[in-house]
Amino acid sequence: MEDESLIAAFNRIGHRLRRTALRLTGSRDDTDDALQEAFFRLWRHRHAITSHEQAEKMLSAAVRNAGIDTLRERARMQPTTEAAEPAAREDEERADMADTLAHVTRLIEGALTEQQRRVLYLRDRDGWDIGDIAERYGISEANVRMILSRARRTVRDLYRKQQL
């Protein structure tokens, strides 16, 4: 294929290539760079192109790849302070979670009966089975479930009321 054929194919589908690159990069400057890079990539291999259809397909692929490379380069060049932000956010979330846990613990200690606290702690904190709790306190499993339900509802209602 002659050199002019690659240029003709580029000119023929250039508007479509430009839209593809712009959609990928989001920037006119990066679009122009991606188009230029794609053309030069193919120019080096122009002797291997045998038809106009092949030239158009290769140009489309080269523009897409150049646009993706531009995005990757842009992401790589982002300041490293952004990488530290997730860690800071995680620390903040942990602190918020610790505050919430302390608040819920105060609600449990202040609002529940001794029996409700013991049953709730054994089940939710220590992971005991309902049957084991019932056996320990000499009550039925249904009674343990009722105690848990009422204790959880009390804590949930108080927590929601204080959040409003």
C-alpha cells in the first residue's frame, strides 16, 4: 500500500477518530496528541498495510490505544497526596466507628436491664448460641429470643432518637 493511502484513510475517517479520542481523553489537547501518536505508530508499519479497510481498522485501534495510554499516563502523573487520602479516610472512619461503638455501649449500659445486657453481650459480643444462653440462665430459647429482640429494639430506638 502506498504512503498516500494511509494519509487518505486518515483523512477519510479523521472525524470519527477525533470523536473517539475526545470521548476517551476528554481534552482537545490530549485528543490531538492521541491522533498524532496513533498516526505515527502506524506510519512506522505502513508497508504492512495492504488495504484501505485494514488501514481504517488499524487507525481506529491505534487511536483507541493512544487514548487509553493518555488516560493511564494522566492517572500515573496524579500527585501522590491523593493516594494518601484513602488512608486518612480509613483512619477517620475507624475513629467514627469507635465513637459509635462507645456511644452504643453507653446506651446498653444505661438503658437495659441486667438480664438484657448479659444476654445481649453473650449473643452479640461473645457469639454464644441461643440454646447455650437458654441453658446457662435456665430459660427457654424463645425467651432468649424475646429478650434479645427487646434489648436490640430499645438500643436502636434510643440511638435513632439521639441522632435526630
